[in-house]
Amino acid sequence: MTSTPPRAVYHYFDIGPVGRGEVIKLFMKDAGIEFKQVLYPYDHTWPKISQVLQQQGTTRTGQLPAVEYQGMILIQHIPILRYLARDLGRYDGETNAEKYLVDAVSDIYIDWRYRCGANFIKKDDTYKDEFVPQYYNTLGQYYNDHEGPYLLGDKVTYADFAVYQSIDGDERTGTLPFTLPDSLIRFREAFEQRPNITSYLKDRNPAL
């Protein structure tokens, strides 16, 4: 007798494959978590919608993404990933040292997310010319510590989903460096070959 896959409700903006919410979608697709999407316009109507969502208890902060999962409301995209990984018993490293490494890289990603969002609002050449190259060089060192292709070698973790989304996001905005460290090139190729990810990316990007 096969168990029924867990179900979730995913709340985010209707902005396509960009933004922090996409990381969660990639993760749930890979993990086989079935989910329903509820998408909201990101325009002048959002402040009122945000208030309604707060009143309903969908998000305490008034921000998205939010995920309804097994009777809980989860917010903040990296903590959402951590919760799902730990609930599933995978994607989180096994030893304390591995968990530290995954958390450390996810925190480096959070720094990137903050700078990326600020650059989206107000373009800053230092983001593309200085911050982004250093960000990927730092990640490249972490990914080079194991044979790869993932951060922990052959075990994918929630941090890998965040790192992939940063690469994809910078590529879409024209801020990705011309060359990436070899370890990140190998990682990206392997990540995109994961069966559920390959299927999702084909649906998301029909031209691929």
C-alpha cells in the first residue's frame, strides 16, 4: 500500500519564475510534495490583499511566500525549506557538521537575496560588478570542498535549491558573471538533470 503524498497550498505573487517563492516550488517539485497554487497580483492592489491575508492568518508579516502544510502556516522562505526538509527527513544533511554547512550557505544566499532585491528596486553597478562575482566565488569554494556535484557531494540539500535559484535569477536579470566557478557549473548541470526538476523546467520554460 503506497502512502498518499503530502499536500500543501502555496501562496505567492503572480510574477513567473522569479522571486524567493520559486525556491519553494523547486523544492516541493523535487520532493514530490503535491501542492495547490494561489497567486496574487503584485501591483497597486497588493497592500489591501496583504491586509486581508494577515486578517485570515495566511501570513503574520503581510509578506509572501506562505505555505499551508499539514495544519501549519509556514512563512519566510528559507525557514520553510528547513521545516520541509526536516519534516521529510532529508535535504538537510545528516551530521551536525553537515547541517552547519547547509545553514551557513543558506545564510550566504540570504545576503544575496537582500542585495538582489535592493538592486531590483534601485540599480547599482556595484551589485553586478563587485558583489555578485564575490558571492559566486565564495559559493564556488564551498562547492569545491566535496567532489560534488552538490554542496554535500552526492546528497542534495535545501541550500542547493536556493543557490540554484540565485544563479537562475541573476541570469534572468543580466547580472550573472560571464564565467562561474567550475564547481558551480557542475552543480547547475546536475541540478537541472534531476528528474522532477527537468520536468518542471520544461513546463516552466517550453523553449528548453
